[in-house]
Amino acid sequence: MSKLNWRLILIHFVACWFFIHAFKVLFSLHDHEFLMGVIANRNTGGLNAGRLANDIHWLNLAGYAGLIAGCLLSVLISLKKHWFLANTLIVFVIAFVLEKYELLGWNSLQSVFTSPGDLLNLPSPWYFLLNGGIMVAIGLVLFFLKGPVQFINGRSKA
């Protein structure tokens, strides 16, 4: 139990949160014209419920792909830094359960993290690329920046 590190669990969980939602946003590129119409509440040639259900299914799978990518990065970093791997397992289990039951707070925070694309009024593909790219960048910063690593190690950012 003494090897469990709540700081690592917290930082890597937040980084994985960004990866989960970044992958969902970036995956939206595959059907961006239809999904932009749904987001803007305008139907593009009529709302196709089957198409929307299919997109939602694949978006959910993209979230799990983001979780796996984030946790793989966490494992690689933990191996390199000689951190206890059970911390990453805890991150995976917590994030998986919360994602499965849609308790990660995306509905509340979506407008914040998709606002760069809204502010720039970019065409559809760029909307998804910009928003997803920013979230991937934030996740990578949390994994690799010196400040979070020092926080995980229990040292202040002196």
C-alpha cells in the first residue's frame, strides 16, 4: 500500500480524461458534416436516427481507445520513472467505470473544451481537429511536463 501514489493517480487520471474525450472529438471527423449539423441543431438532409446511433456507438468506442492510449502512456512513463504499476491499473479501472456509466462530467465541461472551435468559427473538420488537438496536447503536458512529474514525486515546483 505504501507504493500507491495518489498524486500519480490524480495526474494520470486527468490526463486519461483528456485522451478519452480528445479521441471522441477527433473520431467525429469521420462523419463531421452530419455531426456538425447535429451539434448546431440543424438537420443535414433530415436527421437519420440509424446514422446517429451508429456514430454514437463508434464515438463511445473511440473514448475507450483514448483510455487505452492514455493508460499505455501511463504504463510506459511509470516503467521509465520506476513508479509502481498498480497506480496505472487504478487509473484505468476508475476511468473505465466512470466512462462506462457516463460519470466523467463531459456534458458539463464540453462547452469549455470545444469553445476554441466555436470562437474561431472554423469549418467542420477544423473544429474537430483544433478541439481534439488541444485536448491531446493538455493530456501530453500532464504526462510529460516537469511540474506534474515533480508533483507526482512529492517535490514542489521550486
